[in-house]
Amino acid sequence: MLKSPRYTNDELMTRLKVFVGAMLALTLTGIVFVVLYSLIFVTQPMQQSPNDAKFFELITPIATFLTGILSGIMLGKTDEKKEEKKSEEPEKHDPEPMQEVVDEVEDHIA
């Protein structure tokens, strides 16, 4: 049985962003085509029907919201600074200042 290598957290996050972005883009594209189809190919009366008015009233904020989400996903950055700090070695503390405090306390007690 073939064992594929495990993905790192960055690779998994990138795959998730691509999948979510693709699904939202397909949804937004579908909304645009449905609206265009209803405007171009469906016979429209001289006055807009109440159903059409509610339809466009509902679709407008949904499309705006999806556009905002897509731009946020595409412009979002990973937390590279956090990973850089984790990879660095921890700072080594100099024990000399503590020794001075211990000596001072011992002198005070004696």
C-alpha cells in the first residue's frame, strides 16, 4: 500500500484556502450568471414584478458578501513571524546577575 507523505500545517492551510476560495468563486459566478440570464433571456414586463424586486434585493447583499470574503481569503497572509520565532533558539540567560543578588542577600543575612 502506498503511503503518501503527510502535509505540513502550511500546506493544509493553503489547500483549505484554495478549496474555500474555489467554492465561493463558483457560487459567485453562478449568482452572476443566474442574474444575467434572468435579465437577458426571460421576458420582462414593463413594470418590475414584486418577486423580481425581492430576488434582486436578496441577491445583492449575498454577492457583495461573497466578494468581500473572496478578497479577504486571497489577500490573507500566513503567520510567518510566529514560525520564525519558534525556530529560533531560546535566549540563554546569564546566571551572573542572579549570583550577585544571592551574594547580596547572604551579606545582608550574615
